Amino acid sequence: MSEYYKNIPEVIEFEIGTAITTRNEAIESFKDLGPIDLVHVVKTLKKENREIGSYHMVQGVDCSSIATIAAYLNTLTYAMDDSAGWFSKPQWKVTSGVFCCYNAFSRVDLRVEIHIPGGVDAYVIDEKGNRYPATADVLQESFVSSVLRSIWSQDDYLQVPATRRLSPLQSEATESKFLEAAKAVFWQGVDIGAPEQYQFPTKSCNYLSLGIKKYFCETQRAAIAAAFFSELVSEELEIAGHVADCYFHADDEIKGLKILNKSLRVFPNNAVLLESLANFLKSKDCIEDAIDVGNKAVKALPLEFIPWEQLCMLYVAKKDFRKALIIMNACPNWPYNHVDNSIRFPPPAKVHIPSKDGILESSQSIESEIYGHGQVDPTLQKLVGSQLRGITRKVYSLLSKLTLNLGWEDLLQLRIDVFVMDEEYRQFKHVAEKQVTRQKMEVFTPVEPPAKEVSFENTLTAHNEEKDLTEVDHDDIKNINLQQTETLNKSLEELKIDTNTPSHSRQGSKVVQMINNKRLCERWLDMLFMTLYEDLKVYTIWKAEAQHYKMQNTDYRRSQAEWEILGDLALRLDRIDDAKEAYHNSLELSSSMHSWTQLVEIYTNENKISHALNAAAQLAVHYEKIYQLNMFPNLIGKCIFTLIRANGLLKVKATLSSATFTKHQLELLLPFIKSAEDMKINGFDY
């Protein structure tokens, strides 16, 4: 009997218990929702008096009680590889196990420890390493934390190779327990943080409230979330915005409008309510009304990015690209703060990852499942656009939409019309400095009558030069946004202007007129223009080369990794057809999880049922290899549920039946169809 699990990935330790010790030391560094759950076991070979320690990561285990956690640990005792041979081998057995689940509310680590034979012990470890008994409240908070980590999972496969992903809410009973626990800790949600697009977590916008809405809307059962939030509106009226959003998603617009109308009468300047109303108006093509509401939302919550992003999108929909660019420049931006909760475990003795095709012994093998192979052109590797994160990435997306509507040349002209250019700034600064110099000379130099006669022509020339420098309107200068340039501020403070003096020279007036009604471009937005330029340059070269090879009747060859980078590039630039072409070219070389992932999202958004299901079937095979076995949250589940909501269950099932899938692919997809029927998602009854 082998010392490894038959169908569970695991990491073998050099020294037993190092994983638990490392996690204990890292507790104080955990942020927001914390790290993925850790399972550590000790396996014993009694005949040879040997022991080994192994661990793996897991998401989706039912942590609602000590019994359910102990039940998961107990399943590991039956998961050992017991493949028989010609000669009997000593049997390895699991003799003890520890399940570690981080409690994001109380900032402690819940531990459930079992001994075989023996009993079950539950306790918590705080940031200082102190040990306390596990109370009912701690268990409840840990359960909610575990589910939220599954909902907000970023699928960081490479950091932790030995990872299993299970469905966190596998039944209606488990969902009911989760909602009950979430309601009990709901007002503590502000303490666990919020997604990256929110600068400050609030009672209505945090991982808990937004996670509940995200889960039930993506599973196409938004009515359940609406009922949950409705019970909380009496305590916090802002929650009504979530209720309305859920009703709109459930196609119950009357109820959504009623609750918005009622809430806005009491709280007319609440940004969450106004955002919900603006989104609804936009969906009905009432762009002007949506813009009015969007402006109110920005005024109500100027420090958050979401209202500004919404208003910018509304102006793009209106084709008012000048105002869209102004809004983009004015929106708040803060540095991307990557929350890294990964634990740096000691180097393992061995990584054992059983798969359908054999054993994957390292994370590099897993990486080969996700990304393509081959050499990459250095020009493609240097593209900064693929590294953008947080608010900057969202603004880049808005900027690419402007480019798609206007074209690069017109976007540059719009940039010149809206923002102060370097040459204009230098000219204005030169005029300001000359005026300051003249004023200083007038203050410190005594005025005496000329000692000799001055000709009329020289007097007129000097008079005109003086008027040239004083021909500036003070109100125009005051309107220029100079907050980002300290030097220009100092120049303006020292610049004194006499607006009553007539002048025939227009040099100073023209300089100021050029930057009148203009703004200074934020440095980060200016850098995004450069990033967009680099992306467009590479994209243009790619398309020109492809066209040239096509005219020569020659195949345009790239490595698989390069095709994936080009596909991501086209996707960033909203060139969807080019992105699909690049991903398909990548897949012609070899199957890649990354390419299939992107195609699933693209075809689902385009509502192309057969193409989306084909991509989902291919992706399901990759998911199985890396032990992403959860039904939801899952991109495949999201795809199938979205297609059912848009087209009905019967049509999706008919398309699935008529497709040429292998038996194994059908076995992987049919559970999602059954889950949709059991959960009675929108569209299951037609």
C-alpha cells in the first residue's frame, strides 16, 4: 500500500509539522479574508515504525460545525492508495489530522484536530500563538469566512500546487445555514474589508454583502439574495440598493423600482441607491436621465471609484467622449494593494499530484496545464498592459473603449483639446516668469526721470512690451487646474496682473487662451496613454504581419505562449474577434486552460450556446486535472447557468445532446445541468 493518497494532491514534508508551525507564525500577517484552508495529516507505517507528514489546501469544506470538519478529515483515512500487487505491502494509515480555517472576523485560526483512534479537539490560535477553546460564535464566523474565501477565490493555482476546490454550498440546507450565519455576523462585515475597487469598506459594500449578491446573482437565483437583504433594510436603508439590484437581475423590475422609489424619498443622496437607479436607466437606454442620476452619485460619494466609472461609461454611451475623458481624469485612484495571504512553506520533500493522465510531480507541471508553451518575443514580454491591476486596470479599460469608438488619432486630438500640453505649459511658465521679473524690478528699482532724451519709437516699443506682459485675464488663470504642479502654482501666486491697461500685443493673451478651459492630465492617466500606445503599436504590427503573410499565402507562425499573449492584448483593446482568432491559433498547437478560459467567457457573453458549451467541456477536463471539482463558484457553472437564464434549460440541453462530446466530457458537464434543475435557477422551467 502506498504512502500517498489515491486521488488527492498533497505535499510531503521533510519534517513532520513544519506546515502547521509555518502557518502559526504567519497568522499575524493575514489580511482581509485570509488564506485558503489547510489540512495536515500524519501517516504511520507501524511495521517499520515510520511516520510522514503531508498537507494540502482545500476550499469548500463545510465548516458549519466541528462534526462536518471532522467528517472531512475522516474521509482522508479512506483515500489512501491501496492498489494491490503480487506481494502484499505494509499498510500506511492516517493516525491524526488537523484542519485549519482562518476566522476573518475575529482574526484567529480555527483548528479541528482528530486522533485515530481517539477523539476530536477544537480550539483557536490567535496572532500571538495563544490557544483558546472554540466557541459557537467562532465556529459561525469561521464558516462564513470559509464560504466567502471560496466565492472570492482568485484561482491562484501556481502559488499552492496541492489544492482541492469543492462546492462550499452543496445543498439548500447548507445554503440556509450559511444565510443564517451571515445574517448573524452581517454588521461585522465592514471589519473584513472590501474588493479592490472600493477604497473604504462600508456596511453595505464589503466582502460579505457583495459576496452574497455575487454568489446568488451568478447562480441566477437573485431572488434569494433579495429576500435576504430585504430583512436588513430596516436597520440600514442603504442595503435597499442591493435589494433593487437583485430584483432587477431576477427580472422583477416592478419590485426593484418600488423599493428604490421608497428608499430615495427618505435618502435622496445615497450613492448606492443612485448607482442602482442609474444602471437600471442605462439598461433601458435612458442615457440622459442616467447621467443626471450618475452625477448625483458622484457628488454623494466622490472618494470612491465606482460612481465615477459608472458616469464615464454613461458619457461613452452618449458619445460625449470629451466629458468621458474629463471624468476619467478626475476619478479617484489609489495604489493597488495586493493582498497576499499565501504562506511561504519550507521546501517540500515531494509534491504528489495524481491525475487522470498519471502523476504530476511539481507545480511546473500544473503550470503547463494552465498556460501555453514556447519561446516569447521580448517585445511581447515587455508589455505593461498585462501587468495593470486595481483601479488603473479599470481606467485602462475605459480608455480602450474610447479608442475603439474614436480611433487613436482622434483620441490624441481629444487629449490635446482637453489637457494642457507640455509646450503650452512651458510657454505659460515663460510668460509668468517674465511678468514676475518685471514686477520685482518695479518694486526695488527707483523710478527717476530719464537722463537723456528718448526717441518716440523706443518709447512706443517699450510700452508695447510692457502691455504684452500684462495682457492676461486674471479670471481665466484662476480657472486652470494647477493642483498637480507646484512650480506653476508658485508662478501664479507671484503673478500680478493689471487688467485695466489696454494692449496691442497678443502674445501673453494667446498663451493663456490656449490653456483656458483646459486641465492638467494626471500623471497616472498620462502613463496609461503611453501604455495604450505601446499596446496599439504591437497590435498594429501583429495585424500588418498577419496580412502580409496572408497575401503571400504563407502561414503566420507564433509559439503557443505568444498567441495567448496576443489574445490577451486584443482582449484588452476590445478587439474580440482578433482575440478569438489568437486563442484558437494557440489551441491548434496544444490544449491550454488559459485559452479555453478566455473563450468560455467570450462565447458566453456573445450567447453562442454551442461554442460556449464546447469551450466549457474542454475546460472541464483541465479543471479535473488540477482538482477544481467545485460546482460553483466555477467559470463553467457560471457559463451554463447564464446560458440557461438567457435561452432556457430545454434549448441548452438540446444543444448539449446534439454536440459531439466524448462520454467523459458529458459526464463532467451533466452535473451542472442537474444542479441548475435542482436549484431551480432562472430559466429552468422552459
